[in-house]
Amino acid sequence: MRRVYLVWVRISGDSEDRIRGMALNYARAEKMAECVATFLRLLTKKSFEYGVKSYEHGQFSSDVLTDDGCYSRWSSAEFENNGDNVDSYFR
């Protein structure tokens, strides 16, 4: 199965991740997540987390109420380049 990567943010007070984008590879999703964080900072949002989740294409968890079916989840602290990707996203 192929994996898809979703960009997530969690603003202070949220109880669940907000999905803000999707990519077919991790590197692209990481760049997108950094861009989402930049936009949130421009909107003066100060307290938020962001990152990338991976899912198997065409699959979902049988426990649809409590398990979001995420295969892996990374926060921005775990990103390989920690912000170096933002400029390259716009090229």
C-alpha cells in the first residue's frame, strides 16, 4: 500500500489535530507544514503545534471513534531540516 502524508496543526485549546494539507511524500509534507506554521505566525498565533502524519492509502481504522488510523506522527521538533524547507516550497 502507498502512504499519504497529512499536514496537521493543533492550536492551543484544541483537543484534536486540524488537517491542513496532504502530500504523496514526506519531504513535501514537511515543507508544507513549515509553511503552515509560517502563515500561523503571520496571523500572530503564538501557541500551536504542527507536524506530519502518515496513513496507508485506502485504509482506515475499524475503531473510527477513538483511533484516527494514523500510521506515524511527527512533530516539528522531529523534522530533518527544522525550518530550512520553507523557502524552497515557494520556488
